[in-house]
Amino acid sequence: MRDISMERVNETRENILSIIKSPVLTHEQKLTNLACQADSLMEVLDLPEGLEELLNVPADRKCICDLAEGHAPMRPRYIIPDYAKFMKEGSEFLQLKPPTDLYEAINNLLIFYKHVPSVTNYPVYVGQLDELLEPFIDTVDEAQAKKLLGMFMTHIDRTVLDSFSHANIGPRATKAGRLLLEVEAELEHAVPNITMKYEEGVTEDDFALEAIRCALHSAKPSFANHKMFKGELGEGYVIASCYNGLLYGGGAYTLCRLILGNIAKRAKDIRDFKEQQLPYVLDIMARYMDERIRFEVEESGFFEHHFLAKEGFIHRDRFSGMYGLVGLAECVNILLEKEGIEGRFGHDEIATRLGVEIMDQIQAFNAAHVNPYCEGTGGRFLLHAQVGIAEDIDITPGTRIPIGEEPEELIDQLKVLEHFHRYFTSGTGDIFPIDMTVHRNPEYVLDIIKGAFKMDLRYLSFYSSDSDVIRVTGYLVKRSEMEKLDQGQAVLQNTTGLGLGASKNGHILERKVR
């Protein structure tokens, strides 16, 4: 462990005091922030040379972002427990037997969630809820089942205090799945996020339409291209956190992201970007992730001592690293401008071609880089189109078209997106506010989903233009809660603050309504 300066110690102490005195943080939010400050005093990683000038610099020059994972990672960023095993066998550590009815099933899951860590300190995946609860759904009558599910989802919303928590349903219809959709449409909660795994010919139209009606009320579920994901990750995949495709019983050790627009600023021209600047940053970020993973596996003791691993709810060899990126749009626009070429990402073929060339180069680098602890994904990291953070200014999430610059016609936007979704096995997605008149015609949205998935788009999200619950990037917030926070009132969920930042810096309330 390396020494740090007293200047840094005193700066941290000032941060601690400001957290303690904060009028807008809840007690639990203060504890979480205080833990981060303690972690920030650590220096235990063997960092690659050159990282400092790419990571710890002002925002307009930062080329690598580690998304506040901490200086001494004590657990993987995203953990995906085998909830089916838990429901079948119970847990010795938690002193829980397998459930026999819906009351016990819900109670056991709620207890289990309290003991699933992540970078947010809350579970980023709460299970394939329709399949987990379907065996118990008829142990009570339907009215009682719906009431219990409502209480269950309300409990999650009030105790899992950010919407990076994610549930899955589908692709096949179940009674539990239908009741969950009914409940969520009525509750209009921001937590948990939900994804429907959709595959035409497998998912019944009436089940998909019910999901769309729910989404127009509550901004969830989103829709994942089940055929695409299972073809890459196998049947044992989940969608967690924002829209992250990960292996069941595993997860992700770490997620770092390239800020492509800032890398482009370093380049003299397109050739310099491709031959010098991008390869340099790609290598440093990969080696930084390698070191974070090495510490987690070899030194933190998590996989040796945590009950999730000891009881077989997770397996270390089903974890991988997520190699993320943001700002492809800005990167392309900056490089074209440096070359004196007219064209703008999302509107011109030359911009699309350059974006594809950049993604091909990133993909080739990732395919050649081997990490010994990513066995579940062939020793390779998974590419991820990161959703952005509240502090991002002039940085578009992943490979999206910047808000305010969307093509006039939806089909033209989809034709751009189809070039990029294929790269991101661990997640990408696009968001479409839908005119509230679509409440009368949800078939319109289903046609979009069917057509887009035939184009190999990976993940789509919709919400009604008049909905209180909205999708920020990959997570959900309530407009009404953002307004409270903006007025200086404390709010329950951590992600409300992120959403407020994104509304001011990322203009998420200005998306083109379809």
C-alpha cells in the first residue's frame, strides 16, 4: 500500500464533512458516500504508466473513466446470482429453506437481495421474476397473488434505492409475468428496471402488447433481442443494471469506458487517431482493467469468503470485464472537422462509415487482448456502449445520435443504429419517447420492435411523452422526484440525482418524440 499526501488526506476530510452536513442526502446515502471517501484514500493497484494523464484530468481532457469503482475493489462491480438455485435449495448462510408458497418465495427473495453486493451496494439483478415466481403463483388466488406482487415490487422500490437494479421477464408468457406487468403499470415505480426478452415466434403478441402498455405507463419493460443475446452468450444470459448482457451465475468484475470524443481531440487527423491516439488509450485502459481484476481475484478474498461463492450462487469463471465507450458521435464529428470534411454523425454516410471503422478497430483490439480471469467469455472483455453519467457534457452515450439531432423519420434513425448494435454483447440500447396517442395503438410500437430486431438492433426502450417515469439513459427516474431534488428536498433514490444531472447536462428531456 503506497503513501498519500497530507493534502489529499485533508481534502478527503473536507469532503467527509460536507457529506455529513448535506441537507439533501438521506442517512443511507451519506453512509454510501462516506464509504467511497474512505476507499479514495487507498493506493494498492499497480497502475499502468500513462494512466494518470488520461484518467485524473479535467473532464474536457479525460479519455478514460473508471465510473467511481474505487481504488481498492473489494467485490465485482456487477453480481448475477443464480436465484433459481436459491429458490430450489435455500441458503445455509441465510438460514432459509426452499419456499413452498408465494408468501415464502417473496419473503426469501427480499431477504436474499439485502445480501447481494455491487458497485451501488444494491443488487443490480433481482432475477427472472416471472420464472422464479411462476411455480408459486397458484398457491394463492389471483387477487391475492396480485396484491402480494404489488407489495413485493413496492418493497423493492423503497429499499433498493437506485434503478440500476434490474428484473427480467419473457420471452414466453406466464401468469406471473402477466400479473407483474399489470402491477407495474399501476404502480409506476422507477425501481426495479425491467427487460422483456423478446423473440418473434416465441413471445406471444398479446404478451408483448401487454408489456408495451406497461412501458407507456412506467417506462418499462424495455425489449431485448432474445435471439441475438442467446446466440452470443447462450441461454444462460441476463440483462442487468442499465441493459448489460451478462452470464447467469457470474457477472462483471469491472466497467471502464473510453471517452472517444476526447481521444479525437488529441489527434491531428484521422490517420493519427487510428494509428497513434486510439491504440495508445485502448492499451492503457485494458491493462488498467486487468489490474483491477487481478486485485479482485487474487487479493480481495471475495471469491474465497463470500457466501454467494461458497454456496455456488456465483462462479468466478462466469465473470468478465466490460470494455465500455461513450461519445462515438462526438469523435466522428471532431475527426471529420479536422479533415475539413462535411458530414455529421447520424445524418451522413461518410460519418457512419467512419464510425464503423472506429468500432471495427476497437473490436479487433478487444478480440486480441486476453485476460486470464475472463474464462466465461473466452478470455476477452465484453464491449459495452456505456449510458453516460450525470457529469457528462457534450458526450453522447455509447454510439447514439446526440439528442436534438435525431433524424426526422424514425426509420432513418434505425438505419444508422443497425450499424452499431452488433458490437456490444454486454449491452447497448436506444430510447424513444412515444406520443401519448400511441396508448390507443400499442401495435405501432410492436411493429417497430419486430422490424428493428430483424435489422439486428439489440435493445429498445419506449416511454410515453406524458409519463412521470422516464428513462434517462439506461436507468429510470421520476420527473416529479427530480423536481423535488432540484428544489433542495431529499429524495429516496440515488439515481434521481444522476437523472437531474443528465437532464441539465445531457438534455434527456429534449429527445425527439415519435
